[in-house]
Amino acid sequence: MAEHKAIYATLGLGPNASEFRGKPSPEVDAAWDRVTQTYLYPMTKEEVIKMGNDPEYAVLMPEEMGFGKGHYAGFADVEHKIHCLDVLRKEIYSDYYGEKKSPL
């Protein structure tokens, strides 16, 4: 006869559940807030082109941000993807967060 063993993983809401899962709460929001900080990195026009992007479609950073003239906004793709996951999470619970809490 086969033996069965209970295994807890982060996919559920058991005792080992991830702090990022569950219904909306201040604790879940705090966990997401820690990892959804998107930092902008200044890039020159040459760097934008070197990455295979067209500067015409890149975001030019205002000089007031302190990076000088002619710098474009860059960010890590993983930060963008985590941000998008958080936006989807909030859309699922739009009754809690409101429909326009986080722009897409």
C-alpha cells in the first residue's frame, strides 16, 4: 500500500504560505511594497541604442531629477515584471483596492 505524506508549499495558504499570498491585508501589502520599488537608472542615448532600443520611444528624464541633460529612464526588467504582478494582484481584489488604485 502506498504511503501518503502531506507536504506544504508556498502554493497554498497553509502554515508555510508565502507572505505575498492571501487576501488583502496590511501585512500582504507591506510584503509587496518591499519588492515593488522601481528604481530608474539614467542611460545615455548611446546606451539606449546599444541595448537595441529606439531613443525616440524612450523616456527622457527631466533635468530636475539631477542626472543632467539628455539622460533616458532605464529600469531592470525584473522590477517591471514584479510591479505588473502586483498590479494584477490588486486588480483581482479591486473591491478592496478600488479600480484605479494602481495604473497599468
